[in-house]
Amino acid sequence: MIHCFNTTNALVDKLSISFLHYIVSEGSSGRQLNIALSGGKTPKVLFDKIALKQQKTDKPVYWKNIHFFMVDERCVPPDHADSNYGMIHGALLGKIDLPACNIHRIRGEDDPEREAYRYEQEIHEQVPGKKGIPVFDWIFLGTGEDGHTASIFPDRTDLLASANIVEAVEHPVTRQPRITLTGKPIIQAKKITFLVTGESKSLIVRQIINQEPDAAHFPAAYINARRNDTEWYLDTAAAKYL
Ligand code: 6PG
């Protein structure tokens, strides 16, 4: 399902409303909801909008049943400019009435291999699984111009079928150490939403959505091809070629 909007603001307005409706309706069931968020630049406007709207909603928001996880993290301290957690906490998690124990961050300041293992154990403890693979309720993803998603880059498509839920990786260009969810927990999520904006992503969006042959090895295309219910929230700039 593709949702296209003339402006980023219109996009995040709609998606934030959908998100809060989901939290209010599903959160009131008493069941723990496990939501994984991506970082990068794009989603900050969404997180800002959710934080703003939840302050205005007249319906109780049962944040106590909502657990937030990181899709991936750069291996830097949480106060570093590159930290996905730092951005997500500043834009959203630090502005809502959420118990600290409901936030499951990746400790970017720790040894990547050891932290990848630790975070995987935490996910197994918190998120119900199917055949050993955790089933998140909702995963928010972005994509790079190279077709990566999470921190699964085109040079590491092995991660898409990894037996591990979480792995320590490196950015292919900067060699920046990262920790990422792998393909199986992403593909198995109940709901997957890609948020992509800007003309710089228009070519990769066309290749992925049209399932063009030379895009098949892109991690974002791999996810999209295996989940025909994937939601795409695009602005008209990113959807230019669709
Ligand atoms: C990250 C993200 C990554 C992101 C894409 C798009 O750690 O960078 O998890 O997968 O979604 O790189 O990033 P932008 O939104 O900055 O373009």
C-alpha cells in the first residue's frame, strides 16, 4: 500500500494520527505492543509530530503497554549526533509518559559484538516469537539511496537470512560500526512501514516498488518483495517516478 503526500508535513500528519489511533486502540487491550523504530534523518519529523499530537489528544494514550525498540544503531554514545536513540529520545521518547523500562535501546557505547548479543537476548525476553523469530507489532523503516534498510547494506545481503536476530556490522563506506536487526525479525513483523521522502530517494523508490530486476538484491527491495502488505509513506518528491 502506497500513501503519497504533497508535503512531508501532510505525510507525517496522517501517519502520526494513524500511529496514535493504533496506540489508543491496541494499547488499551492491556497487551504489550512492541514497536521498532529506525533512525536517520527522515523519521525525526514524524516523531516530533507524534509527540506534539499526543499532548493534544483527548483520548488516554496507554503508553505503559507500549515498548519501543531500535531497528538499528550507530556504535556511538547516546549523546552523539549520530545516535539514532539520541534522535528518537529527543524527538519522542523523552516527551511521552513512558516508563523507562519500556525503552529498549541498543547501547551504542558498548562493544558491538557483545551488545548485539545482549540486545538479541533482550528482544527474546520481551517480544513473543514464532519459530524462534520475534514478532514485532510494528516496524518503521527507511531506505538509503543504495537500497539499504536498517543497517543491512547491499554488500551484506547475507544478513537478510541470518540465523541471528541482531548482528554487528559496518557501514560499507564509512566503516562506522553499527548494530542492526536482521532480515527475519523485520520480515516477520505484523506491520511494516517505510517512510521515505525527498527527490534523492525517487530512483531507489521506483526500483523497489516496481520490483525492477536490478533492484532485487537491495535489502529494502528484498523486504518489500516478501511482504506485499508493506506500507510506503512517500512524499511526491520521493514518488516522482511512480
Ligand atoms: C540509520 C537508519 C537507516 C535509515 C536510512 C535512511 O541508522 O541510518 O536506520 O536505515 O532509515 O539510512 O536514512 P535517512 O532518513 O537519513 O535518509
